Amino acid sequence: MRKHGFFGLLATSCLSALSPTQAETPQPENIEVHAARPVTVQSYRAVARVFNRFNAFPEQDRAGLSLHVLGRLQPKDTPLKDTGLHLQTKNGAIPLFNAENDELTVPLTRVLWDENPPLMANLLPGDFIGFTFQIAVSTPQPDHFTDAQARHWLQQLNNCMEDVVGVIVAFMLPDAHRLIVSVAPHARLEAVSNGQTQRLLDNQSDAARSFIFRPQDYARDTLFQSDKPFHQVLIKIPLDPHARMKRKS
């Protein structure tokens, strides 16, 4: 997803206010009203290409991995659903947000590709949609994984990076070698190796908390486990890629 210009539409109303407590002739008062209205922010194909590119990676390089794009309305930092982001197709509007979270949900179909409808959102002047990208891991077991599995997932991402940016650039991005484990509320994350247990995170809060680490820093026989199913396991994407949607110029 590339950066594009921003779009907002300003609606202004002039209202006359009368003050019944004043004897003199009341003067009209101009009040400027801002209303968010649907504006074009991108085309379908531009967004679909991002997901299609990931899906085009060799199966062995993306097995168990999935691409997730999360959006927030900025600068207010409010949920994606507040933007009303949707595809305006000839058959009607298709919402592109998940009401339960901030994930961008884009249907990938040949019909939509051929039509290439616009993406539209309700934006005020100065508003934009900021997106971040995540690679989620579907762990074979919900509450534990091995160091060998973790290294394999990181190697998969490296292989995908090589497909896109080449071997040298992939080698020079060390952040690709990190895993993010989101630990459930009131759960513990531990590393067990050679009969020894190391507590990595004790989450005593009511919200999930993240632990970021390099599997290469642990022995190969290490078992990472939690007393509750993981909330989420992610691979940290190098350089923290992000994108914006604004008005298309």
C-alpha cells in the first residue's frame, strides 16, 4: 500500500440565532459545521495487490502464517469502524472493517478485481487512516511451541523477504528474527530447557500483554509454554512498515 494524498469534505452551515432576552435587533451568527462524508481514499486493486502478493509466496514459506492489516482513524486514534471504510461497488457498499477489532477485511475476488471499485471513508479535514501490518502465526498447539518451531517461522519470513527484497537486504534486517507472544490475562509465559524453568512474563492484568524475544537467544531444546492459550503469536516485521489512506489526488 502506497501513501496517497488525503481527502476530507467540509460542510458549512450559516445559522441565525435569536436572543429573546435582548431588546435590540438580533444579529445573525455564522456557525461553521464540520461533517464527515464519504470520500475516495484508494482503489480496490491497489489494496488487493498487497494481499495477493503475500498469497503468491511459495506455500512452504507461508504455511501457518497469515497477513493482517490493522487500521485506526488518525489523528484521533479511534477504531477503524469509525471511518465507515467500504468498497463502493456497482451493486452496493461492502464494509471493509471488522466491528470487533481494527482489522482491514478485503474480499479477494475476480469480479471485484475486474470492476476495481473505489474505497471510500468518512473523513474530516485533517483525518487519515493509518495502517500497520502483522504476520500472525497459527501455532499447532494453543499454549506452547518449541524453539525449533519458532526458528522455522522466522526462517519462513526470511524466505518471503528474499522473494521481495533479495537475499542481501533480508540478511541485513535483524528485527525479522523476533517473535511477539501475546500472553492472555492472568497467565504466565515460561521457557523450559534442560529441566530448568525461566519465567518470561507474569501477566497479572486484565488485558493481554506482549513479550518480544529472539528465539536464537535460547537453547534449541527450549519449550515456550503458558498456563492459558496464547492470545496471539506474531512475527515482528522488519522496519515496522505502515501506510496511510488519504484523499486520492
